[in-house]
Amino acid sequence: MVKFYIGLDLGQASDYTALIIIESIPDPGGKIYHVRRLERIRGEPYPKVAEKVRAIMTSSALSGRTALVVDQTGVGRPVVDLLKDVGLKPIAVSIHGGDAVSRDGSTWKVPKRDLVGALQVLLQSGRFKVSDQLKLGPVLQSEMLNFRVKIDPITAYDSYSAWRDNEHDDLVLSAALACWWAERQPKPTGPLVFLGSTQKPAWLTSDRIAKAPQPKMPKF
């Protein structure tokens, strides 16, 4: 039974690769997700990143009950293949600006707004919790508060030149990947508002980011 979800946002060689581990905890109001680990990796060759992820997933705490969701958009299939070569079974996600989820072989093609929507639902309902005691916890909170999705006024599709709009989206996008798969495309309970770069999304306010004391952590 899957209990943990790893979101891996793979960066280009000069960018951060972001890794998040969230734990799913049953609750009458819907599963609650606690962030258990946040990590940024820069300057390591992709084979070393793959080995690092393998070591985490085969640890006693995570082995056999963890799903790995990987952004395939920026660096493409070769890095996903590296993860497979070390014995992992990544769920590859290719991000696009349309409005429909589809599947091409082992790759999921997912609208960026769906990923953001999954995280939005959890934030609105107080079901996504990140502790200040995590070193990068405040960084993730800041990324969520400042995240932007732009909509092309002509096509009504998400407008962006790459999966990441800027270098400070890596942690929140890794969280969105993990949450989307964990929730399996939940339907938002309210309108999903996409705002321009000069405004802050109404649903990403500080009171929506549920903070939780960090319980005793398993060793990954």
C-alpha cells in the first residue's frame, strides 16, 4: 500500500533539482499530507541523482510503499530512463499548457493547471502541512505564496516557455507533482483563479498554508 509520495522536479544542469517526500495520513475529511523531506540538488550528474533517489526509496521507511512522480518536461526521457536503469518505476509526467490529461505509453501528459489545482485543493482544505522545522520548509511556503500561472488571453491556455517559470518554482512544482498523483486529479471545490505576474493568487495566502509541528521522522 502506497503511503509516501516523492515528487521529483528535474532541473537543467545549472538549475536545482527538487525532491519532496509527503506522507499520506488517513483522515475522515480526506487524506492529509505531511511534508517529510525537502531537498534541493545542484551540480550533481543525473546518474548520481538517480542513485540518490534509489537509496531513499529502498530505505526501510519507504521500501515497497512509495510512489515516485517525476517531471519529464525539462530534461526529457533520458533521465527518466536512468531512474528505470537503477531499478525504480517512476511515474513520468510531461507538462503542457492545454486542458486535458492523456497518457502516451508510460508517460502522463498533464496540464499545468491540473497540477496546480491538486495543490490548491489541499491548501484550501488545510490538508497540506509543512513544518517550519524543515530547513527548506519556509522556502516552500514562500514559493507557494509567490507562485504564478499565466493564461494566454487568446488561447486561454497556460502561457509559459518552460515547465518552470523561474528558478524559484522548483520546490512547489515537486509538491504539485506528488499531490496530483496522490489525489489522482481531484475536482476543485471552488474556482481556480490564475492571476498575472503582478498579483498574488487569492488562494495562496499565508493562512492557507497549514503549518504543523514536525513529528519524529523516519530515516530515509
